[in-house]
Amino acid sequence: MKSFKTLKDDFIKNRWRIAIGLLALLMVDVLQLFIPRVIKHAIDDLTTGAVSSSGLLVYAGEVLILALAIGGLRYVWRYLLMGVARRIERALRDRLFSHLQSLSPSYFIRSKIGDLMAHATNDIEAVRMSLAMGLVFLVDTVILGLLTLSFMIYIHPGLTFYAVLPMPLITVITVFFSRLIHERFETLQKTFSSLTERVRESIAGIRVVRAYVQEDVESEKLSTISREYIRKNLDVTRVWGMFFPLILLLSNFSLAIVLYAGGRLTILQAISTGDFVAFMSYLGILAWPMMALGWAINVMQRGGASLDRLNRIFAETPEISDGPETIPCGPLKGKIEIRGLTYPWKNGANPILQDIHLTVREGEKLVIVGRTGSGKTVLCNLLVRILEPSGGSLFFDGMEVHRVPLSALRGSIAYVPQDTFLFSDTLRENIALGKPDASDQEVEDAARTA
């Protein structure tokens, strides 16, 4: 549950929806416990012959009214609680995307695109499921379980004691299996990331694959990862497959105990026939929280494992960001000064750029040429701080580059990288990427100029 602390602000923002949804869920749990009471009185009256057809119609009407109320309130909690889960899903995805955009290029060099795609889809979906159904199952288990036990104790405390004998075993089994599910699901998500990355690489490099007749090799690589993904899925299924039947076995064990002990009490007239039927109904209702506990643990552990993976991304900080020395400023006018700029290789060998001095005045044009690897691209990346220049070496309009906000710096520079990329949008939107409010004439002029 520690993983979900990062969603605290989202819970606070949606606190009223959550509160009303949980209240509706509580009312559903309470109301459905009154149906066995109505049936109990009807059976007792039938046994003694103290009920007429009109009396049975009254009992049937009470059950119908309770059913309608339960149906309406169930709609309310499903709409509110599942709606909150969807809202948090959207906020989490937006937050992830915004955070990824703030990270430095080095993060994307060491991270697989397929892994990031899995975070944005599979992991967020698992978190949503844990918030929607996991929360409901967990609350339902506690509230409905305790209320049902209260009604059972009211009928006969001793019989209730026998009915709950298997429950300590359920707690032990739940703690044991929850750890296994969490570990195995996190491993499964990592395998899914590898599978996604393998597919992405194969599609992105399809021309190279065909040119070198590597279709069979790529197919075998994908098949290998697919088999591994299936195996990891089966590992999770194997644990989950053992957990659910064990819970159901203990539930049926309680049913057998109550059938024998409760039947004897009815024969001895310690409880009425209606009480016995109501008690059996409550035991059937109690079976749901026992089974829901398994669903809740499974869904919550899956969501927790996925949120752990997302939290590791949120813990990443950009290597290049605005510092305390940054001062607000408007668009830059265009004067660039480079004073003794030196930029080393990462391995500490001879620097790519060494002791560069240069001044470009506002409105002046400058072309820099050089052989491959001479540092032209590195210089451009330093100007927009995609790479970090050393302090006191780069100035814009007389201001040291670290004092200029990144938004103002990059918003004032038109940067055309070597790599070509088209977004899945219209040509107009691609041309107007840096100026979304550009007029049609401006877009056409830019296209003709290019």
C-alpha cells in the first residue's frame, strides 16, 4: 500500500466522489443483509401457518423494494468510484507524459521505448483496476464481512463461532500469496516491456530486416520473448490459480460445519427454521467477502507493482533544468557570445570542442562547416542546452545562458535536428509544430521556402 501514497493528492481532489461512492457501497451492504431477515420471518410464519396470501405479498414487496434500492445505490457507487479511477488514470497518464518530456536525452538513451510504452499503457491500466475494483473489493470485504458476522452472531453466537473457524487460515494464506503475486507480476510487466520493445524495433527497422533477409531471425527472436511472456503469465496464473480454490475450499468447509451444527440446533428447536435459512443465507453472503479478499489482493498487488515501476520514473530528475540563478525574461533578441567554450568527450579523452570564441550579432547570419564528428551538432545542442555548457562560456543578449529560463531560450531558437520525424498528424500541423497559431499563409510560405 506504500506505493499508493504518491496518489494522495488525487485522492484528496476526488474526496467527495470517493466519500459518496463509499457511502452508497455501505448502504448496499446494509440493505442486502435485510433480505435474509425478511425471508426468515416469511418462513417462520409459513411454518406456523400464521401468514396469508396477502401477507406473503407484503414480504415479496419488501424484498422487491430492497432490491430496487440496492440496484440504484449500486449504480451510484459504480459510477462514482469507477469514475474516480478513470479520472486518476487520466491524471496519472498526463503526469507521466509531462514528466517524460522534462527528462534529459540521456534518460531516453538508457531506457527502452518499449518499456516506456508499457508504463504508459499496461502499468497505468493495472493501477486503474486496483483503484476501481481493488478498492471496492477491499472495502466490501471489510464492511460486508463485519456486518454479516454481526447478523450471524445475533442469530446464534455459538454457530457463528463454528462458521468462522477457517478464517485465520484465510489470513495466513492471503499474506503468503500476496507477496508471491506482487513479485511475479512485476517480473511479468518487465517481460511485457521487452516484448513491446522487440515488436517496435522489428517494425521500425523492417527495411533493414528485409534488405539483409533477416525475417526468420527476427521472427525467432520475437517468438522467444513471446514464449517467455507466456511463461511469466503462467507463473502468475499458477499462484492465483492455487489461491482462489483454497479460499473457496475454506468457504465450503464453513458451509459443511454450519449445515451439520445448524441443522442439529434447528432439530433441537434452539433456533427456528427461518433462523437456520437466514443463517445459511448470511453464510452465502459471507462467502463473497472471503472470495473478494482474493480478488482484492490480486488486483491491489498488480496495481502496486505497476505503480512501483511508475514511481521509479517519477523519481528521475532532469539533468538540465532551471537553476536558482535563473531570472524571468522575454524572447531573446538574438546576440550570441561564446567565450572559451570547451566540451569534453564523456570518456575524458580529447575534447570535442576546445576554447571556442565566437560572437554572432543580432540579425547576422553564420554558417559553420566541418567534417563529420568535428562538433557541429554538439555546438547546436549546447546552444539550446540539450547538452549542458560549462558556466561562463555561453551568453545570449549579454546574459549567461544559465540565467535564461529554458522555456525562453528554446522558444527563441528555431532548431532543426538531423533526424527527420513526422508526427501522426496533418502536414499543416507538422509544419506549424513550433507555432501552433500560425496562419495558413505562414504555413504555405514556410513550405515553399523549405
